[in-house]
Amino acid sequence: MDIAKEIKVAINTGKVEIGFKVGLKTANKKKAKLIVIANNAPEEIATKVKASAGEIPIYRYPGSSWELGGLCGKPYPVSTLAVVDPGESAILKIQEG
């Protein structure tokens, strides 16, 4: 599966919350179906997200936060994004392996 393509499709056709603080709130409210964390995200961010996620699957994106930001169409780094609605994307299948 091309994770970059699936992230773009989820952003364009579904609902994705971009950013650490918003992603954390979404996880706390148990609205997220998947949380993606950039590979170079600080460990304290990853720890806080994992603590809030509970049963929500977490995917460690292999690229940097700059690459994740670029996928999201943002001119800045994105450490975390929360998929609330995958839309036409198959992104939720990455949790299956």
C-alpha cells in the first residue's frame, strides 16, 4: 500500500485533523480511527499520543514531519495527524499490516 497516496486521499475525501494538539484532543474524545505520527516526531509527543490513544491504532509514518506536512499540503512540518473519517481512502487497512 502506498501510504502517501492514502493519506492524500483521506485528506481530500475524508476528515483528517492535522497537528499534535488537535490530534491529541481528537484521540482523547475517541473520535480518531487512526493516528499517524511522523518518524522524527519528538519522543514526548509520541508518548503523549500513545497514552491518549488507548485502543486507537497508531502508525509511525516512515518520513519526516516535513514530508508529512508536504503530503498534507502544508508549508510547515506536521508531527501528527488523526484520521476521523477515511473517506475513499484505504488508510485504515495499514493497521492490519
